[in-house]
Amino acid sequence: MKLSVSRYNPEVDSKPYMQDYEIEPAPEDHMLLDVILRLKKADNTLTLRKSCREGVCGSDAMNINGRNGLACITRVHGLKEPVVLRPLPGLPIIRDLVVDMTNFFRQYHSISPFLVNDDAPPEKERLQSPAERDSLNGSYECILCGCCSSQCPSYWWNPDKFVGPAGLLQAYRFIMDSRDHATTARLENLKGPYRLFRCRTIMNCAEVCPKGLEPSHAIEKIRLKMLNVTGHGGGLEVHEPGSGLDKNS
């Protein structure tokens, strides 16, 4: 199997460069991450992030043949060779395939990603109706891998001002939560020409989300909420990863 991997060590390299490899996958190497880890055994200078290996933690997000995704759930079979691996675009490179996500998480924390409720704590849980719970579908499943935001040109151009698809999806999750009491403050926080409205709805975020989520739908529903317009349906639509544009387009 042929791979072309972006390499960059800031201590010795002036800029990133591509290094070609050829490795024979073992029969048990079903996912791309399996192959990369086998490659790392042959070249222990190769640097990447990985953790759960189950598509849950989002650590091994990278650009695979020009498309962001998780190496641990990308099947080896059918990949076009040479498999070109680059770090997530639009984010500073720390080393090789590892990027600095400081600003990504700064934007995430800027939307106050936690429940705000002024009522006295209940004896048990805070109840929701089935419909209220369903309104959160398609937003709470986000694993914060960064694939969507780093595939978004608006985020590339304004990473310090535009919250980005991942952060806005989480903002929607709490704006729509019937138990949350901070809707007005959350909407005020997103006002202005950059925080929310820099989204151009080109759907890159939905195209690359490994969980099949639709951040662009969340962004549009936040806009409608600002205008006090009620959208149709309950939760957000979810598509199968890699299926292209959303089903309602």
C-alpha cells in the first residue's frame, strides 16, 4: 500500500513536506489507522494523535485524500492510492499530522457549552417530554473532532471571529434544550457579522462529519430563532457519513 504523508518538525523543517511510504497491510488491518500505526512502527518519528480507535474520541482526525475524516473508521479497502495524509487544514501544525486546536476549543467554550438553569436542583433529574428530548437529536452526538470547522473556508479566514460549525452546533444544542434558561443570552452572544452570520452554507461541514450531523441546519435554525421564526420538525436531520449533501436540500 502506498502512502504520501505530510511531515513537519518545526525544530528542523522550514515548512511541511510530503514523504512517500510503501507498506504491506496485515490481514487484520481493516482501518486506515491500523496501517498508519504499522507505519509508525517502521518510522517512529511519525507523529499523530489517536485514542479510542472507535470513532468516539475524534483524536485521529486528519485530511485523507483531500477530505477530512477519522482514520480509525476509514476502511482501507477502496482507498485510492497513494493515500495522501495531511493534517486538518486551517489549523496551525504542531508536528506532522498533529494540529493545534487551541482556538477551536476557545470558540467552543465561548458559547458556554453547559446547561444554565436558575431553578433549585430537583430531587432527581430535570424532566423533558419525548418531543423536547427529540429536539436535541442531531446536535448532542458531536464528538468535537474538528473535521467540520477545519473544512470550512469561513473558519479558515476568520478563526478568531467565526465560531465555526462545531461550536455553533453546540450552541444550538443548548438553545433548543427545554431545561436551559439562557436562550436570550446565548442568542445575544452570537449577534454580529462574524460569530454566526459568516456561515455561507456551502455544506462542507455536513459533507465531512464522521457522525453524519448537519451543522448547517443548526446554524439556520439559530438564525430563525433570532428572528423568532419556528422551523418545522423536531431535531436535526442526520445523514449517513459520506452520503453528500443533506437530505432536505
